[in-house]
Amino acid sequence: SCQQVEKSAGRPAWLQAAAGDGEGVSKSGPSRLRRGGVAVLPGQSGLRGLPVLRDSWSVLSRSVRCRKYTHVLEKGFDIHSVHVFPGCGTLFVLDETDSGISLVRSWQWGDGLFDVGWSETNEHVLVTGGGDGSLQLWDTANHNAPLRVAKEHTQEVYAVDWSQTRGENLIVSGSWDHTAKVWDPAFSRSLSTLKGHEGVIYSTIWSPHIPGCFASASGDGTLRVWDVKGAACRLAIPAHKTEILSSDWCKYDQNIVATGSVDCSVCVWDLRNVRQPVNQLQGHTYAIRRVKFSPFTKTVLASCSYDFTVRFWDYSRNQPLLDTVEHHTEFVCGLDFNLHIPKQVVDCSWDETVKIYTPACLSTGAAP
């Protein structure tokens, strides 16, 4: 049966357990939160290859072990850069070159780092969200400290994203204080604070199609679509009866958004008609931590879960499940498609490994 995750005051119950002790977690449920993690990010021309700690490699499946690092997170992937967040609040930027793996830069931070995103206008700049309620702006050319720090959130910053549409350069953050904030990278102060969620915000993601528009997913079970210019929520969807941990926009249709929840389902929504989902994808047996649409196939998406699996779906089919991949020994918490190499996927897990592979369902042409 599917494990349900209950909410409690302040923090969600599944994050309420003692953090940072680095002990193992059983498949029966999250006994401890591991702070920090691994984030796989959209790279830029200045960072070539896949920067990770190398363990073993094969042609279609490469497994990278990140020893001493815990609680795996993820944000975007195109095989150019991976960022590792150990529980002590350290950020590593690593690079793969012809001669192997090299450390580009590392920084220390005083609290855990939960999420990260690359600037879309400067290939050397990235933003992170911290457990102390702050956002940090980093430059790989700067050796010592973040370029800027902004602290307005009153609780952990769990999600950050950099805008993708032309003509704007904005950052959105989502926090356990139930608010989303929009920032100019100058970080003098937030441009707007958006309120409406009644629970922890786990996901904030800009629309790749509509300027000044982002979606947020929350522990209150709703998916909300926001208009930055009007500083208002334009649409609130009661998408799940339990907490929503992830959301993503379809890369080919501005009206399609997917949500992943602790109810073990992925729901695909058409924002023009939200009375019921376009499809409800069921198969996971524990909470879904991340959902991602394919950048190459309109109706294909992937999800990863605390059931140790990654599943690939085509929501346009009567039988949408394409494949189930189980190659981790603990919760799978990070997932993305390669933006430059079609059919290649990366995932990462609490078992301290990052795996890069081409799933059989995509490599054989099962997904049109």
C-alpha cells in the first residue's frame, strides 16, 4: 500500500525527523532526513562535461558515487555540470574534462543548501536556496564568497528557479514559510512576495513559454499559477489530496503542467480545464519526489520516488507506463533529461550515487 505523508505544524512530518546524522533509511519509509545533497544543473559553455565524483562508467549507464554526501536533490541537467551539496553546507562545482574529473570551485555555507539553478544569461553564475532562509548568488570565478546574499524568507528556502523566457532575468524562490518571492539578481530586495499557499512550498518553476509566469506546488495539495506583473495567483488547482512535492511544465505546450505527490501519483493537467487531470499516472508505491517532462518528446515524462524507482510515461497512451528503472538502493530524489543528448537521463539517490543512462524504452524507440 502507498505510504501517506502527514503534515504537522511548522514542517511537514516527513521532514520532521532528526536531520543530519547520515544514517541509512529503510524502504519502509523516511526514518531520517539527510540534509544537503546533489544537484544536477543546466550547464553553460564554460563548464564542459559531467562533473561528479567518479566511481564506474559504462556506455549507456554510468554510476557516480558521492561518498560522505547525503540527501540528494536535483535541478536541471544537460551533462555539463553537477553540483554537490554535502550536509555541512558546502557547494562544489565539478567538471569533467578529457583527463577526468576536476574541481572547478567549492564554497562553504553555514546551513544546508536545498536547491540550485543556473543563470540563463551568465554561464558562470548560479543561485542556491538555504536552510537559513537565504538565497546566495555564486560566481565560479569568485574564490571566496557568494556575490550576494538575500534573506527575507523566515524559514528554509526549498526551491529556486531562474527564468527561461527572453527579455527577463528573474529568480523565483519557494519557502517553508508558505511564500514565493521574485527577485532581481541584484538581490537588493525582493520584487514581490506572493502569498496564498497554506502549506510548505516544495516547487517553484518558471513557465518556459509565458514571460512573468511561474507555477508553485505545495504541501497544501494545490498547484498555483502566478502572474508576476500583477503579483497575483491566476489559478489554484486542488491537484492532490496530499502534499505535492514537485511540478514541471511541458516544454511543448504552455497549458500542460505535471504534479507529483505523496499519494504516489503523477497528474497531468491542462490549465484550460482543471476539473480533472488529462491523465493520472499510477504505479509508484511511495511518495514522488520529482517529475520532469522530456525536452524532446511532447507527451513523455519521468518521475522518481521514495520507492527506489524511476518511471517513464507517455501520458497520451491508454497504458502510459513505458518503463520502470530500479537501480538504486535508497530513495531516488533527483531526476532530469539531458538537454543536448536525446534520450539520456540522469538520476540521483540517498544511496549517494548519481546514475547517467539511456532507458531502454527511449533507446529502442518505444516512445515516439
